[in-house]
Amino acid sequence: QVQLVESGGGLVQPGGSLRLSCAPSGSIETIYSMAWYRQAPGKQRELVAFLSGVGNTKYTDSVKGRFTISGDKAKATVYLQMNSLKPEETAVYYCNIKTNYAKGDELIGRTYWGQGTQVTVSS
């Protein structure tokens, strides 16, 4: 039904920059957190950047100082600004949004994933 649509991937030279965007195709519940993951061929999917609903951020050590995650809770849109890209960061990048909703008196969490966007860093 509702899907997360990603854009902004492509081919860049080492040292270049890209900005990834992710937004739902329709209305979703209240945003709890946003994140970006990536998966390179033959490797496990890893968390790259995390943004909590109150604005706290976390990054994997290898991207600190070069990548920035930001989001718009009202639009349910998440961004990843990637600077000084390295060839080893070639991967499929996936966005993730977690939401909260009420079921009776219980608060339930729901997870949405993007389809993935290819980022290739090569000269």
C-alpha cells in the first residue's frame, strides 16, 4: 500500500557528493525515528545514520564528519547528505522510517522501508 520512495542515487567520482531523499507515497502515522542503511555486495546491511523523533543523531564511525542526516516529520521525508565519498561506500542505500500508532490503549510501532537506491563511487 504505502511505500517509501527514494531518489538521489547515481554515479559520482571519489570525493564527490550526493544527497539522497526518501518520502512516503501516502499518509503514514506519527514519526518515531528515521534512518539510512546501506548494503554492499557480499556484505551485511549496516546502519549508516539515525535521526530520532526529538532530533538526536547517530552515525557509524566511518562517515562521521562527512554525512548528515536530516528530516521533516510533518512531510515524513528523510535526507542523507553525503560528502567526500569513497569507493568503498559503493552500495545500495535504504531509508527506514518507524512510526507510532494507537491500538486501543496500546502504542504500536510500524516500520517502513524504501526500495533502495544505488550509489556508485568510481573514477
